[in-house]
Amino acid sequence: MHELSDSLLPLGLALPWAVLILMLGGWRWTRGKALGRWLWTIPAAITGIILWKAGIGNGQNIETLQLLAWLPEMGINVSLQIDGLSLFFGLVVAGMGTLIFAYTAGYFAEKPKELRKFYTYLLLFLAAMLGTVFSGNLLILYVWWEMTGIASFFLIGYLHDDKEARNGARMALITTITTGMCLLAGILLIGLTAGTFEIVELIEEAPAFVDSGAWQAGFILILIGAFGKSAQFPFHYWLPNAMSAPTPVSAYLHSATMVKLGIFLIARIFPIFRPLDTWMPILVLIGFTTFLIGASFSFLSHKLKAILAFSTVSQLGFLVGFYGITPVEGAHWDLLHIMNHVLYKGALFMIVGVIDHSTGIKDIRQLGGLRKRLPLLYGITLLSAASMAGVIGTTGFLSKEYMLKEKLDYLTDGAFLNAFPIIVVVIGSILKVAFSLRFVLHIFHGRESEKAVAHFHPPSFLIQFPALFLTVFTVLGGLFPGLTTLALKLFSVPGLHAPDSPTLKIWHGWTSPAFLISCSILLAGYALYRIAEKTEWRWAKIPNWAQFDRFFTLGIENLPRFGGWVSRGLGVEHPKFHGPVLLITALIWMALPLVNGWNDLALPAFTANGLLVVWLAALLLVCAGLCLALLKSWMAQVIIMGGIGFLITFYFVLYRAPDLALTQILVEAASLVLLLILLLRFPQLQKSPRPLPRATSLVNFLLSAGIGLLVFLMTLAFSGARINEPLGTEYLAASLPKAKGTNAVNTILVDFRGFDTLLEVGVLVIATLGILGLLIRRKELKKNA
């Protein structure tokens, strides 16, 4: 494992980034050629092969490979956590990515120009996902975590002309980013408490902090982040609304990868937080409540993607609850449940895309009779839906049997939290059988829809192949459980998985409680389906009070109104009041510490010694400031402001800082020119403003004088309160040996404070892009007019 992890594995993880950089650099290989569209499967396929070889060689080892000591003083290192969990999820990401790239080639066959941008977004998401699951440092994991959210925003909102796509992308981004901030807060809490952000070290240190309040708070905040990403109650609303994305996005992000990140994170932190008393009740209540809500809403939905989306919410809830009831010793077959969902749900989403592509219909009530027109797709759907319902001969059956067995083993006494999981799982599974039957029979049986026939065109084999591939593994995994056992045990992780997991079996005997309950679920599900058919599903509708997405939309739309109401209540609804309010608040809060601690301040000695030219410059600055306040012309005020800046430059020259003086000159000159151009561009600004009322002028004068005096006093206070050597001395001493530079200012900006400079440059780039966007938009509006 060592040679592979030190060479091939990092290269495999870097491959998607290399291709992505080439694409951003203008490299093209999809210029209208069918072969070029299929070449996109190569990066993901190669990465998947490398990960599979790593999985075979890894066994139950855990290895942390440090790639870069990024900020070692803060405990932030770019490291890889190479174990069964990361390799399993990496295989899911790369394997499903390969199939999705192939599926996309058929899905966009009639729109080849769409492929380049779409593939770029997909590749960005794949690379970010791999970064997340292989991160060995929680802070670096968070960076990748948020990058998946940004990439998903581009993918969900890909059809940006569609209002539903824009709303769905906004809803997903705001929800996952907001809960992601909770995740960051939780990571910081536990990292600062334990003194490390490395996952392996946190596992070792965890027993010492079980009773810590900060540890408990960090755990809950991390769970909120996981719940938001995996669409758990009450954040379940965003996932169905993200279904407005193209089907390859739904099949990749919303069945196999992005929504599984929350599950991955819970599995990753299992050895750290499982001893906490709050682990079981939180995960059980949230997880199984989400399971029941998702199954119920899927049963009540009519759009094909909505049915699958809510069933995904349901299965994610089950996985969260499953980890909740898992004992401290470790889990049995959690990877089986995850693998099963990836296989059948990925195939079903692809099937929905093929049906939409061939018929143009998304509502299950308008479909029927497609069995003869789509015989291959019918067989794929039948087997995938059978796995979703838990029919024998599929991985879904194995998952359901062992799921029921786990719940029955957990039912040790009459406590509510012990009985709640099995009750919810039985009810939810009955609903799953019912909507699985509806999914197959309403699409492929019955009378053909006139609308579907009029629009119908047969799909190619290539667009059906990825779903067929997944379905084959669904059946093989169900028929040969021994091979499934061997494959999954390759990814067993100490601390997460129990060492004595039993071998998977199809048959446990006629009298097995799990088998009897499973048969009862199938019969009850069929009966429920027949009852719904007799009533023609007329009552099937999600109640308005349960549509959390409506409340989210109302909140977003009414947020500006609320802000306006608060502004009016404070009497500052006009922008001209915002500056004074902020400045007065800052003045009060900053002045209070100075006033309270004035007697304790050690102010520096103030003498009149010094160069006459220094005092002359200071006098000129004071005069310029007074002129700035008294003059009425915008043009004169702009010129005076430039003069003040150049006088400050003179101070830098006097104190032997020529580089700062040059920088100040450039900034002042550029600012002065830009302001003058702005004044010339908008003639109305050249007019003298109307005189302000005397009271307003007095307030402005007092406020300006107060801020100036406060800054002056703070400068004196800070100068006299120094208790350590100035940082400048340390920077000067370290410039040559550490940064290899003789100019201390340059080394500070580029090396010691390089990230500050990078972020400042980033802000300028973003502002520039915004200005360019406005200018381009203005040009387009003129052209259209």
C-alpha cells in the first residue's frame, strides 16, 4: 500500500484537476465528434481503477499521507486519509462519474455544443468530491465540502433560463452553505479543544473530551452541517427542488455522491463522537423521521423525479438513523446499504432521463404502455425498482433483510427510541413497495398516452447502457452474496466497522423474523398500491403545510421587506443615514474601552522635538482637512483629498520608506484620475450639492471630529501599550533566511502575509469581473434596443 499511496493514488486524485485546468486553458476534444464526447469518461475511469487497486491492497489499514504542511502553526495540513471508507466513497464517485460522463454523451447527443461547459462543471464536482472524501484534515475537508456546493450550484442551475432551475440552485446553495457554516464552527470548536484538526489524532484524543461542553457543541454543529448536505429534516426540502437540473446531474449528485457526503461525514466522525450520550437520540430521531417523511412524500408525488428525489431523502434518513443505532463496537454492513442505494437509484434516475428524452413527459399520470416500445428499458426498470422495493435476488433484498435484523436486535426493551426505528422502517418500507409498483406499472403497463406516442422517438443503446450496467451489478450482488461480502470487507475500517460482521446470505429460513416481516411488507405494499389505484390517486398530494420549500421561498422573498421594515422602524431607510449610524455605533463601542481604561493607559511621551518640515506637513494636513469640510464643490473636494494623500506620501519619504511612498503615490494618482473621470462622465455630479441643514452639518462635523480624535488617541494608546518586540524586527530578521528576499516589505506581502495579499487580489478580481459584467450587460442592452 505504501508505494501505491505515495505515487499512484495522489496522481489519480490529481488527474481530474489536470484535465480541468487543460479545459479552462482552452483545450478542446469534443468539437462535434462522437468519439470526443466519450473520451471524457477516461479521467474518471483511470481514477476509479487506481482506487480499486488501492482498495484491494489496503485491507483494513489506515494511512495518513501528508502532502503539504500548509499552515502548520494552525494545524492545517493538506493530508490524505487513506482507509476503506475513503476508498469506498472514492470508488463510488469515480465509478458513477465514469457512467455519468458516458450517459451525458447520449443525453446531450442532439446538443453537442452544451457538452464542453457541462463536462467542465461535472469534472469540477468530481474533483471536489474526491478531495472531500480523502481529506485527512477537517479544515481542508471543509474547503472541499464547500467547493462541492459551489459546483453543484452550477450544475443544478445549468438550465439558467428556467426559473425552476434558478430557484432550485439558489435553494440548494443557501441551505448547504448556511449549514456548512455550522460545520465550520463545529470543526473549529473540536479542533481548538483537542489541539489538532487531523482526523487520526482526533480519534486518539476523543476519549479525553467526552464530558467537554465545547466538544458536545462542536458535535451538534457538525451534525447540522451533515444534515444540511444530506437533506435531513428540516432541510429535506432542497433536494426535490434540485430536480430541475438535467438528469445526469440528478443521477450523479442526488443519488450517489453529493447527498451522500453527509452520510460520509457521519461515518468519518463515528469513532470520534459515538461515545457521546447525545449521538443515538439525535441521529435516531432525525434520521428515521426523515425516512418516514421522504417515503410518504414519494408516495404522494406524481412527477417522476420527485418520486425518486423523496425516496432518496427517505433512504438518506435511514442511513443516518442506522448509524444512530449502531453500537460503539462498530457497524455491520453500512456499506451494503450505501452501495445498494447507489446502484438502484442511479439507474432509476437515468431511466427517468431516457423516458423524458423519448417522450417529453415528466408526470407519471400521463405515461403508460411503453413496455413494447422500450423493452430493454422495461427490464432495467423492473429489476431496479425490485431492488428499491427489496425483492429477493437483488442487493435491495440483502439490504432490507439485514436492515430489519439490525432493527430487531435493537428492540431490546420498551423504550420509545428502541421501538421507533422498527415501526418507522416497516411503515416506510410498505410505502416504498407501493410507489415502486406504481413506478413500473404506470410507465410500462396500461394504455399508451397519446402525448407520449406523438412525441416518442426510440433511445439509443448507448444512453441505456449505464443504467443497464448498474442493474447488472444490482442483480449479481443480490444473487451472489458471498462475493458481495468479500468485496465489501475490503473496505472495512477499524473503529467504524465491527470486526465480526457475519457473511451475507440470501436465505435465513422460513421462520426468520426478518423474512416474515419482509414478506408482510411486500404484501402490505401491494395492497396499498391496489387501494390507491382504485381511487385513481386523486387524493395524492403533499399538504401545503408540509411543503417546507414554500416557507423557504417566502422567507427569501420577504427578507428585503423585513429589512425595509426594520430600517423604517429605526428611521434609517434612506442610504444617506446608513453611514452616520454605522460610524456613531463604531465611535461609541471603540471609545468606551478608552474612557474606562484611561487611567491605566501608558501613553508615549509627547515632545516638540523633531524636524520643522514634519510639523509643517502636519499643519498642511490639518488645513487640507478643514478645506475639505468647508468647500462645496465636488471637484475641489476630490483634488483636496488627493492632496491629503500626497502629503501622507511625504511622511513615508521622511521616515525612509520609499517603497511605501511609491505605492501611496500610485494609489492616490489612480484614485484621483478615476474620480475625475467619474465626475466628467456624469455631469450632474459636477454641480454643487444643495446645502445641508445646519443641524445635519453640525452632526457631520462632530462625528468626523470624533472619529479623527478617536483614531489619534487609539494610535497613541497602542504605541504606549506595547509589551512585545515589534513584528517588524522579526520580519526583518527572517526576510533573508526564510523568504530569500532583501526587501522586507516585499517578503511581508508575498511570503509572510501572502494569503492576505491573495485575498485582497481576489477581491479586486471579483470587483473587476463585476464591473466588466455590468459593462457587457449595458452593451448588450444597447444592442438589443
